[in-house]
Amino acid sequence: CETNKQGSLRASTTVWRLPAEKTFAITVPVEPVSKFIDDKIDILKVDIEGSEDKVIQELEASGKIKQVMTAIIEYHWLPERDSEYAIMKKILHRNGFYLTALPGECKDGYQDILLFAKRVRHS
């Protein structure tokens, strides 16, 4: 995989995913996901290369997490990011989601985890 090209599938929102010699920055406009939610969401797919926990935190802070019925989250777990993963799971749980995690490929010091969050009660 080429990590030093725009649009690379190995690109990330966080620098820890890339070797230092291949890291460069591109500035892009960012909008909170909650801005685009004004009604019930049946399925929210989250795969944003390193900022999944921030999206879940923002959805809870805005109150829009109550509109989400099911979330499928691809999370890139590292031992040093375990607390972020735990916080994300706590937020989902306290907002009425039942969680199922499927471990994926372990590579480059991190492991992909596919987290399914299905609402069992409407908050």
C-alpha cells in the first residue's frame, strides 16, 4: 500500500497510523455528524480512520445519538487507545445500545475491530 499519496486507503485522521517518514498533512473542512441528522437513522456506518470515538462522543453531546437505531463502527484498536475504545463503548451502552464486537485483522501494531451497536430501547 502506498501511504504517501492523496486518497490512499491507508490514509488516516491520526498520525500514529503512518510511519513518520511518510506522514504529511492535508487540511480539509470538517462538520459534525450531528449537523446532518434531523430524523431517525436506521443504520449509521462509521469508518473514519482514527476518529470514530470522537464522532460517538459528539453525537451524545448533541443529543443526536438518540436518533440512531443501529451503528456499525470500524475501530482501529491499539493498547494505548484502549481507554478511548472503552469510553466509546460506555457511551453506546448508556444510550441503550447492545454491543457486539468482531475482531479483524491485526497489522502494523493495531487491530481492526468491527463494532455493531443495536439499540435495544429507545433513549
